[in-house]
Amino acid sequence: MPDSNAVERTIRPIALNRKNALFAGHDAGAENWAAIASLIETCKLNAVDPHAWLAKTLKAIVDGHPQCQIADLLPWNYPVNV
């Protein structure tokens, strides 16, 4: 019988996010939750520390990063060795 533990470990975070999103409280809250969860998972896929990326991105926005250059702040443009 094949072992499915690796697959189960892989999909567990997705299932937990889906379960937690049920308690967003409002459609707008659920959309915001989905956007943040998507960005965090994108960080993981690009080998970027989500906490470091989020801290740097929020600081850049507060410091006046131009909206026309928002693509520079996306996880796949974040330098991994920062």
C-alpha cells in the first residue's frame, strides 16, 4: 500500500487556510484573507521568508513607495538573501 503522508502534509496548510477563511466574518474580509494567504504562499514557493517580506513591503509602502512600481514589491522580486 502506498504511503500518502507526504501528500497529506503538503495539503494540510491549504485545508487549514480554507477552514480559517470560513470565519472571516464578511465577504470583504474573506477576499482580504485570500489575498494575504495567496501572497504568503507565493513567498513560500519562491523561498522567501513571508515575515521578512511582509515587514519590508509594509515599510516600503509607509515610506512612500510609488504605486506605479508596486510590482517591485511582489514576492518573486524580493531578494532571497536579504
